[in-house]
Amino acid sequence: MDIQAAVQKIIERTQSMKPGAASIFLAENVRHHQNLCKQIAARMAKPAGWNLAAHEELIHALISAENALRNERVAA
């Protein structure tokens, strides 16, 4: 799965949640991918597939989604 598809899948899942639950879900995903980044950086043998840059890009996209969700709640 590429980065944009992963981000879209996560964002689509949050759309069916209440705002508080969606924020928690996005924050958990950010933490999960931050932990994966730490694991990748600590490994001597780097994994095939997603790399550190891919996870960082996904984290940035999820943080942007969190900000958009927060802005929607403030505007409401």
C-alpha cells in the first residue's frame, strides 16, 4: 500500500467516528508510525518495503488531517 492510500484509508475511517474518537484514532496512528520510525532507525538491517521517509511522510499527512479535523470543530 502506498502512502497516499494509507492516509486516505485512515482518514476515511475517521469520518465515521465522533470528533473526539477521530482525534484519538489519528493520534494513535501518529504514535504508531513514530514508533515504527524508531524501530527502523535502530535496525542494522533495514526492512524491505516502507522506509523511514515513507513513515515520516505518512506522519506529516496524519498531522495535517488532525489539524483539519480540529479546525472543523473550531469552526462549528
